Amino acid sequence: MNKIISLFLIAILLISTVFSSSTKECELCTNLMFDSLNELIEIAINGGVIGSCAELCNKLGIAPLCMVCGIACDAVGINVFMDLLDDAFPDPLYICESVKMCEYNDNATSSISDLQINPMSGNVGDTFKIGVSYNVTNTIATGEISWNVIDPKGFQFGEFEVIIDQTPSTYSAVFNFQATPSEQEEFPSGEYQLQMQICEGSCGSPHAHSYILSTQYLNFTII
């Protein structure tokens, strides 16, 4: 997410927290962690002896980020917060759950009901539209919709979207990617595989409260 847009959203959410809800708190935390986690880790590693949450969070240098960081850190204390940053597999959603700003549901259930990509056969340079529909039958407290595309050579790319407090119902999401060759992805001709996952917690995370609830695959071709 663009950092300027993210800061604007965090500022709006901070104002709206006067009418606080757990969803808004979770959005604040996840926005902070996805935008500033690497910076916080670098501060924790290279910032010398840090004795308080204020000392750590103020190093972010931007008032809305410092404020949300302070709320998260104060909830568990500087030592526990530093341990979360020092984890071998730092996970933004797990951190937000650990500091009690996001909820989790170990009994969440969901299933993908429809997965489409258009076009099913396209050319290099085309824009491909991904559509997914899924049913939630037991609330997803904090999770992800995650998609990956695996090319004919085995390389992959993808994106994810955070989902918060999705109660039992039917949901849908749309994603796009453009098959423009780059250093990261050549888009060779051949058959590709689209993988879609719905998760409680972060998809593929080794941490507690992280589960893949549903996975579906679809093949398509780039000529």
C-alpha cells in the first residue's frame, strides 16, 4: 500500500477510534505493521538499548505511526514487543493478535465456491482479472485472501488482502495483474496455475491462530 495513502487512512482511523470498535483497532494495527514492520525491526536491531515503548515508537518519526505503535507496544510491554519483532518469522497479523488489537478465531471455517480468471488464454501484456467467491460459515476474525500465480518455470508471484471480522455470509473479491515482463517475472509462454487461499491468520504462517481454511486451483495459459 502506498505509504502516504496508508498514513491518511491511519489518521482517519485514529480519529474514528473515538467511536472505537475492535475492527478499527485491528485496521490501525495491521496498517502499521504492514507498512512499518521492517523499519521497527531495523530500529530494534540497530537502535541500541531501548528501554521503553515510547523510545522505540518515537523513532518512527511520524505522529500517527508513533501513536499506534505506542498503543500496541504498551499493551504487552517493551520486552514482549521486542521479542515479537525479533521473531524468526515476523508476522504482522500474529503481532496484532498478540498485542490484543486484533481478534482470532481458532474455529473459523470458510470454503471457496467459485474461482475465475479472465481471459483463460491471453497474451503477454494482457491484463488478467481474478474473481473469487467464498462462503464463511464460522467467523473469520482476522485473516487473508491470498493468491499466487505459478509460471511454467516454477516461479511465482501474488498478492493478499487482509480480512477482518467476516461473519457468516457469502463474500467476493477481485484482483488484477498485468502480464508485463520484468526482472522479477518473465511471463514465459505456457500453462500457469492460479492458487487461491482463504485463511484465518496469515496464509502459510507458522504461528498460532493461522490456518488455511480453503484452497482452490485454476489453470490458464499465456501465449
